[in-house]
Amino acid sequence: METITIKVDNTANALFLQELLLKFQFVKAIETGKKNKVSLKERYKTLPIHWATAKPSIEDFTSIVTNRKLSLTEIREKAWKRNL
């Protein structure tokens, strides 16, 4: 069995790398330098995600295509045509 030592710059990258390596079948064990485990809530704080503060409105998606306004009626008509 071979051993590889990898140093990373922060905890978030170390956790990401650890999760990635666990996906491979040939990885038998992973040992980290820190003995204290980071809780799941703490790991979520390091993610580069901005959670929504409110429910989206249909008006938020009306101009996904540049310079094109869609009405709610047009969206509904197209949706019904696809389901037939």
C-alpha cells in the first residue's frame, strides 16, 4: 500500500478533497492532520452559495432571453402545448 501526503491551503479545500477521494474505490483510508471533525453545519458555512431570501416570482424569469419580454399567458400557452 502506498501513502501520499497532500498539503492544502484551507479547511474547505481539505474537506472537498477528502470527499472527492472517498468516491474512488482504490482509496482505502484517509487520515487528516486535525483530529477534531468539522460539523456539517460548519462545512455549509464555507460553501460559496448564496441562499435565496424569498420565493422567486414568475416575473424574475420573464426576460431570460435577452431583449425579449414574455407574458405569463404566453408561458402558460407554451406549457400546455407541450403537455398535449
